Amino acid sequence: MKAKYQTWIRIYKLIIFLVISLILFLVTLLPINLYLRVLAGILALPFIYIAFLLSYSVYQFATTGGIINQKYMI
């Protein structure tokens, strides 16, 4: 019997954070003022971090997931 966990994390939330971070990261590549590129890069960091945490949590709680499902399998 495989362990199955319900989670509040949904794929669309993960996609939203990935899109926001990707847009802000791509702004850093545009030929605009250096200050705006640095600002966009700094603003992208929290979104990239949150997207990483969400994707890692989705993996951990997935049916093929990582340590959590292996640890509590019956």
C-alpha cells in the first residue's frame, strides 16, 4: 500500500511563481538601464526561491515522491 498525502500545493501555483520569476529574470537580459536590470534580478530571487520550495514539496508529497513516502510506507 502506497502512502498518499493531501497537500495544499497545486500545480497552477507553482506555474505562477515560475512564470513570474522567469519574466523578472528575462528582464535582466533586456537592453535597459543597469539599475532596472539589477532591481529585476533582486526581485526575481524570492520568486525563484519560492518556486524551488514549492516544486520540492510537490515532489516530496507525490505518489512517486521522495523521503516522506519512503519513510512512512506501511
